[in-house]
Amino acid sequence: MKHRLIILAWALIISLSVGAWSQRNSLTTYSVSENSRLRVEGTSTIHAWTCEAHSVSGTVEVESNLDTSPKIVSTQIVIPVADLDCDNATMNKKMLKALGSETSPNILFELDDAVVSTDQAGNPTHVDVDGWLMIAGRTRPIELTEISISRAFEGLEFSGSVKLLMSDFGVKPPTALLGTIKTGDQVEIHFNLLVSEEKESS
């Protein structure tokens, strides 16, 4: 009888501990909105160029804790290469070829770690991110700093930019007119990602 009471007591303690943890911690999944914007800016020997992404999708998971600031625990972003539009048919064709769209149709980002900074009221202000970026089938580590966070509608908005070398991903910068026009190796990606909380289906 005594042993049974001890077991019941431990079971009660464990259940209360789990209940208390679940009340303090909650995991919220956000979906990337179709209103999100992403553009790639670059240079060439004759002029600058810009390509807009007409489609960005993915999810962001945020863990909230009453005792600490919010924590981004997971992020996956998908950008279809075919949906990059440089407002020039020739440039679009060369971009698709350079990025190997037939064998690697998507540009992918996955979070490794994120550090969220907050203001005195505990509201998130910006985040520093380490992750993995896959372009043209090659994956490399990437660091994004000072990404701003703000409240937007029923979710959050993440805004920032990062500079990359295409050659780091095995991408040969496109050329034209027998190589007389050359695209610069460095590009800068600017993004405004709007994410809204996923609603549970009833």
C-alpha cells in the first residue's frame, strides 16, 4: 500500500510539472503569406538588374515562454526558380539556366539557429539568424543579421537583406553577346516576409 501511494504521488508530481510547462510554453506555427516580397539585385557591365520572386512559401515556428523572450525554433522558406521574373525574357531564360532550374527547381532556406532581441516591453524587434541556403542544388551555411521584426495584421513581418556570391553556390554568372556583357558575381537579396498564424481546422 505504501509503495502504491509513493507511485501515485510521483505520478501526480510529474503530471503537474508537465501541465505547468505546457502553460508556460506554447508553439505557434506561421505560414508565409502570398503578399510576401523578395527581390534579387545585381549588376552587369552595362546596367544594374532586379529579379522579383512572384512566389514565396514556407513556415515559421515560434515558441513563446512566459519566463523568456520568444524563440524561433524552425523556419523553412521555398522560392521556385521559375517564379523569378527579371522583367526581361532573355534575362529570365539565362537566369533559369544558370540556376539549374530543371534539376533544382527551388531555392530553399532552413533555419539552424536564431537569436531574437526584444524591447523593454518584451516585444521582438530583430533577429540574427544562422541557417542553410540551397541554390542550384548546392547547400551552404548563411548568416543573416539585424532582420527586423514587426507586428503585421494577424502575424509578423520579417524584413532584411543579405549579400551573396553566385560562385559560392557553383552558379556561373550569366553572360550575353558572346561574353561581352557580363553579370557581376555578387547579388543582394532583399525580403519582406509576412507570416500569419495557421488556424486549426474545425
